[in-house]
Amino acid sequence: MAENYDLVILGAGPGGYVAAIRAAQLGMKTAVVEKEKVGGICLHKGCIPSKSLLRSAELYHDMKNSEDYGIRAGDLRLDIGKVQERKNRVREQLHKGVQHLLKKNGVTVIEGIGRILGSSIFSPQPGTISVEKTDGSEAEMLVPQHVIIATGSRPRSLPGLEVDGEHILFSDHALEMESLPESIVIVGGGVIGIEWASMLNDFGVEVTVVEYLDRILPQEDPDVSKEMTRLLKKRKVNIVTGAKVLPESVQAENGRVTLQMEKGGDTRTLAAEKMLVSVGRQPNTEDIGLANTSIQTEKGFIRVNEFLQTAESHIYAIGDVNGGYQLAHVASHEGILAVEHMAERDPHPLDPTMVPRCTYSRPEIGSIGLSEAEAKEQGYEVKTGKFPFKGVGKSLVFGDSDGFIKLVADKKTEDILGVHIIGPHATDLISEAGLAKVMDATPWEISQAIHPHPTLSEVYGEVTMAFEGLPIHS
């Protein structure tokens, strides 16, 4: 028996479940098909568990340095088992919360693998969903008016490199480590690689980061990358840039991983107890029935228009599968956008320059909009302001005064083009810049907001004064 729906969503991650709730709010009969657990990779194998581990690492670092605050702590030990238990509790609590929200909003959750069928007796257009049930029971047929593909992504490896989950790991495996290695080589110096480098370094692991490009965090403003490199090296993290790992050289035996890398024409051998591969993610678009549609892909990613529609206008694709920003908050925003578009609510297309980006290392990074170099490449005459956290009293109170805020604006109009923060609580502070961009605020307008003292938010008042060459505390 086929069941009719207004909307069926493949995948219940932060894109899928948020889209489902918004659709239910708009009166749509909605179902989500999820082969594992609602909440998706972000909740179970990504954002939430990794940030829980990062919080434990941060607290461990602070406690090791507690005498700086006049607190003497004896018998300080790291219990990785307890760290994992806390991570699991946080994850399970949020999982129950997502389950509750879907039930509360009347969304039907079907456990299984959903595949899009071509035109059939149920529908003259592709979109009928056949669900292979997780429990092995008879397949279910769903007939929706609209479909959202929100199947997410998974880690990818280097061609020819086999990840065994024991010696050579993806972040999925590292999240479940029952004991910490003495040393690790992290291949990839992007956001995930740097978060793990920071975390494991705080846990006492000897860390080496190997990055193919000429700097770590290549998506960030070069000033931010330079500062993070300096601070990680100060913490004894070994960072090698402009280096190519040779996959065929990787060997795992006798509890050690060895590999070779090429840099500047020379070949060098590295060895560690573990190896973490963090070189990007690939979309989960196989075996979901795309061949039964006119949907187009590029390098596996589904091509969409500004409203997330595929070549089949009643089928949308959101989140990691469409090749845009691979961020949970983007997937959620796109889910709402797609639902409101199919409901004819006239939503605004997503503007990539409005998307905040966060790295939860120590120190944190928060950024939005264009870097100084990107702005110049796009033809802007650029004006910048920069202010260090050491000029803000609250950062000294925190005992965390490394880093800065950098503001990039159009010199002619003073429109803000980008804001880049590296320092304490940068991932929280970046939201003020996001609001400023939504409101089309100028640096002068931000400077008119009274930032309470002492707070870290004072960096905004200071950087906007620095933008005019008139900083107060620098």
C-alpha cells in the first residue's frame, strides 16, 4: 500500500529534520526516511561529539594551568573513558530531543534506505520513494508531491589509501577512541584537522599536521592562518605545509604507522602510532535512485539552483550533497529555504557571504564574508581595521589574550565585506558580525553600539575605531 505525502525527505540530519519541522509548521504532511539515527552525522559522528571532546580538552588544559589563577589542583589525571562517557551522554540527550521535536510536530519517521523511483503507476513524474526497511520488513512506498534529498556526506580518503579504522583513521573512528595514542600524524590542515590537532595536543598527544597547500586553514584570511600556525607551533604541534603524502608508502604494522611525503622535491618519512585522514568529505548520492531522474551531478554533488531545486523542479537537494558549504547551520538554513520555496513563501536565496564559519580549536576562529585577498580579487578597494585581544580587559581576566579581530570593508562605501576573528570565544563573537551584515551596517554604526565592559565583545567597538585609525586601547 502506497502512502501519500506532501513532502518526503531522505535523511534526518540537521538539514533534513529541520526541513521536516518547518514543513509540518506550514501544514504539510511530512515524512523523513533515515537509515541510522535522526540527527545525522552532525549529532552522532561530527559536530556535537567532537565539540564535547574539545570542551574536555580545553578544561584539562585550564586545570593543568590552574596555578596561574591561584588554584592548586593535586592528582590531576585525564580519564579518557569518562571523557567518552560524557560525550555519549550529551549526544544521547540531544538525540532524544530531536526525536521529541519530530514527534511533537507530527512528522512521520521511517527507518530505512529511501530510493527515488522513476515515473510509475503511483506518479507520472520521478519522485515516488521506495523504502528498504532497516528491520527487514516489507518495503514501503511513499508518494510525495515534493522530495528533499538531505543524505549528507562522509569522509573521503586519498586515492589508494585504505583507512582501516584502527591505525589509519577517519574522524568517525577517532571520536570513539578508548585510549589516546602517544603520537599521531594528521593529514589535512583544514577545519577538522586543526580541531583534532588542538584537541589531541591538549590531551598530551604528540601531533604532526601535514597540509598539501602552502598554509593551514586555507579557507581563512591569511592573517588568521598565520596566527594559528604560530600558536600551534608554540604549543609544539609540528606543522608541515606544501607537502604531498604518498599513499602507496603508508604502512601500518607493529602498532606504528609510517608514511612518506614529498616537499620541495625532497622525500621525508614520518612515523606515529596513529594516522588521521582529514582531506575533505564526499556526498552520499550513490544508490538513492538518481539514475531514475533527470537530476545532474558534478563530482558526485547534486546540482541545484538558488532555491535548492534540482533539474527535477519538485525535488530539492540541501546540505552537503549539493556541493555548497558543508556546515550544519547551512544545511538547516537550506532546509527551511527549500520548504518555504515549495510552499511559495518567497524566501531569499542563500548568500554565501552571510554564512559564518567556525573552527573550535584553541584559540577559536570565527569568520564571515570575504577575506582581504578575496575582496581585492573581486575588484574592491579595501580598507581594514585590526585589533588584538590583548587590548581587551576581559581576555586578560580569562587568561586568554592571543589573537585578534580583523574587519574588511569597501573603502568607497564602507560596506562590511568580511570579519575574521581568532581568539577566545570567537565562534560566539562572530554572530554580531553576521547580524551587522544582515542589517548592512557600516563600521561606524557598529561603533555606536555600546559594548559592555568588561566583555570580549568590546573588540567590535575597538576594531571599528581602529578602522578609522583611532583605536582607544591600542
